[in-house]
Amino acid sequence: MKLAGLTYHVADVLSTPGCGYTLDVHRGDADGAIVQWLWGEPLDGDETKAIDRGRALFEAVKAAGVSPGDTAPYDAHLTDAVIVMDECPFQPAVCSGRHLVASGRGRIGHP
């Protein structure tokens, strides 16, 4: 099952310490299921290495069969991005400081 592959690849990349991640899947239509994901970790070291980890996550999601980008006619609010934010995207009151955040959207397989 393609979604099991997606979960395996994402979990493998997320084995490094981080705040958390979300993985949202909607059954979609004949063009495939809609996938959105968001991941974050505290930025407490080399920003370049952290950004490489964010890009590795994006590549792992693609390797699992997600075609990044257009999800029309379905709304997908996350963009394909790896950025540094001033606060945690999940629990800013508890997990303070700058964070590396990666996100993406796309389609996977056929329902």
C-alpha cells in the first residue's frame, strides 16, 4: 500500500530529534489522494545542516510516491518549503526558540 510506504519513509527521516510532525491525507479523486505534511525541530546548531535535514524529508516524501504541488480542486494550505521560523509551529509556548520547519503538499497514488 502506497500510504504505508509514505509513513515508513517519513518516520525514517523523522528519527532525528524534533518537535513533531503532522501528516494529513484525504482520499482525493481519480488523480490520487491529497497529502499535506508539516515538520519542525529546534534550531540549535548549524543552520545549513538543519536545512539539509528538512530537504531530506521533502525528498523522502517524494521517494514514497508523492507528486509535489497541485492538489486542485482540493484545498491544501501548506506549501513546499524549508524555512527557519522564529518559533515552534506546534507548541510555541512550550518549545521556545528558532525552528527549522519543512512542509509540502501533493498527491499520492490512486484511491
